[in-house]
Amino acid sequence: MSDWLGAETLFTTPEFQRRYEKVAVSLLTPKVCLVPEVFFEPSRARAALEELCTLEAADFVETVPVPSQASLLVFSNSIGESLSKVIAQTVLPVSGEPVRVLPEMYYLLRQLETLTEYNKIVASWADGYLHLVIAQGKSLRLANVFQAPDFTTAQYFLFLGLKQLQLNPEVSTVCFRTPLTSEARMSLYRYFKGVVQL
């Protein structure tokens, strides 16, 4: 499916009615932090996340390993929505195993492994947040979520990250996992060597 669908289409869209070999459900939660394995203490997972974002008392904190970065992603999917859970319970893999809802940041980090360019820039922008990872070769340089209510602000944080890391967009390709409008795509093409929709 190339375009994003609204919640009202969940039970009428054919793609949601069949089983797949693999199913991945991503949630665009800004409540994430990446902790190197050597520094990770399970008993301090919540405290680590609270250092970066505000958690409610009822927020459930989880972790998922990111082996390519020798790290664990600490996150909370408690952002006041339930659609991701409904999708995870509706679209099942052939095996019948339950689907785990993981943060978008996890999939951005995994996407780095598939890119062949030296400068790797992967982003998602939706619901007022820019999720951004930047790597050079195998070295992760930035993994963060920025509050960006409009695409101009999202671009600001993207270029700020590149400037801080001294990366030239003219020799880099930026990859987006979320849909881009034609205006947003053209705006990015003014600066980047390439713009890819994953």
C-alpha cells in the first residue's frame, strides 16, 4: 500500500484481511532512547527513558535489542492510541504468532543495515514528530525524535543534524519511511543528491 490509510478502513481493506509470512507494526512514538548494551541495566530502563521524555505513571516501558548497534532500544508505546494494537491483533503472520508493536525508531535503525551508501540518512515524519537516524559507514552518529509540527521544522532538524555531523547533503541520499508530499519531495531535492521513499 503506497498511501496511508485512516482508521476507518481497517476492517474493509483487503490487505488487512489476510495472513502474511512476516508482519511488522510500527508506532510513531517519541518515547524512545537507545542504550549501549554495556551500559544497560534492566532495572534502570524506565529511569533511562525518563531522562529524555516525560512518562506518565501508567506508561509501560519495554526494550528491544538492536544487535547492529550493540544496543537496546528502550521505549514506551503509551501515547494514547489503540489502533496499532488492533492492527497487530488483526493482521497475523501465517504462523499465528502474536505481532509485537515496535517503535518507528527500531525500524529506522534496522533500515540502516540495508543501505549501501556511506552517508546513511533515514527519517519518518508524521503526527508532529521527525524520527531521524544518521550513520556514516557502520557508525551510528544520530538517533533522535524531534518535535516538528510542520515539514519546514522537520527539514530544520534534518539539516541541523547534518550540519552538526559535518555531512554534505549534496552527496547524500535521504530516505523516508513515511509518505512525502510532492512539495516536500521537491523541497528536499533542492539540497540532496537523492530522495528515496522506502
